[in-house]
Amino acid sequence: MADPDHTYAILIPARYGSERLPGKVLLAESGQTLIQHVHDRAAQAPGDPRVVVLTDDDRVESAVRAFGGLVRRTRPDHRSGTDRCAEAAAELVEPVIVNVQGDEPLLDPGDLGALARAVVEDGADIATLGWPFEDPAALDDPNAVKAVRGADGWAVGFSRGAETARALAADAGDGAEILHHVGLYAFRRDRLLDFPGLEPTAGELRERLEQLRALEHGWRIRVLDAAQPAFGIDVRADYDRFLARLQSG
């Protein structure tokens, strides 16, 4: 998989099994599978990245090969997409790995390039994205993960709880912000390879947020402004909204 002509790699973990919408990455009512939409958006990212779909499922592998995408089989026993990316990254030479979820068909390609640059230029171990909360009520939704960013642009913490996020922001002082976390990540490759070996932390287990493991082990996480809000496909209604957006242009 090594190819020094690529400046960074984009890895897209794509499981067939999904608790809330099984087989979602192969939904194709738009004329293309969902995983192809994600792949094609990622392939538009600046800097000529290598784009590889990671899966442990024959159906997903066949679908990716059918549209000409690169696909790599990974072990079926991974606890998370990050662990799946770490397995694949061991065979890569690119110094930066961007982890894109296989259910984000409207991601902004420019955001992926910005994340990779933040790792290279800012010295971040990880870079991720945030978007302002436009609806104050959404701040109280535990499904809306909060990223607390200090005035210097570095992550102070992450939480599902609004009160925890407000306390973190208050402790961080003037200029701290509470943003809606957009779950795209760029890693230094060596850090990604280390990640599965880190002991889970109390914050990670309490909040069910992997990024807290890195933060609580002292890793520096840069939080950039996303170009647009996240649009993930978690349930059937999300996919219907996606189809409606495509039809409306």
C-alpha cells in the first residue's frame, strides 16, 4: 500500500453491521452506494491523498471494487474505527492519516486537507473539527458531542453533557468556546499506531468518547472550524434527508 507520491492518506472504516441502520453503507437509492458518496467526496480533498476503504465484509469490499475504489480487508475484532485505521496505517508511509466515517456523505473535502495541515504545521498529535451550536437546545442533547476549545485553538475537553462542557469552558478562561464536535480526525501516523495500546481512561469510559483517551494521556488535539455542520447517516430519516438534499441540488 506504500506510495510516497501521496502527501497523506484518508482511511474510511466501513462496517456492514450498524445497530440503528444495518447495511447503511450499501444503501443506493441515489444511484450510488453511500460508501461511494463518501469515497468520492474524500477523493476531492486537496494534496492528492490516497483514499482507502477499510472493511471486514465481503459485500462492502465488492461494492468498493465495483466503483474502482481502493479497499483493504481488516480484522473483524476491532473495537472501533480508529483501531481499524491503525491496523491499515501500519502498511502506509504517509506521515498523516485522516479518519473519515463511512456514513458522512456530505463532508467538505477542504476540511480534510485542513486537518492534515494542522498535524504537519501546528504540531498536533490529532486534529479534529467543531461547528457552532446554532440551536441552543441542541447543547443539552447528549447525542451532540461538545468540543471545548481554548482561546489558543487547542482542545480542553470533550463531553456529551452541557454542564460538563460549560465547566470546562469556564476553567479554560476567556475565549474558550463550546462547539458541536464534527467527528473527523487527522492523526500523526506514529500516534495512530500507538493509540490501540493506550489504556482506556476514566473520561473515555464515562463519556464513551475515544478522543478523551488521547487527551487524558497528554496528547495535543487541535480543534479547527469546520466548513459546514456534520451530516452523518445514523437512522433511516437521516438517509431520507440526504436523498432530499441531493434531489434539491
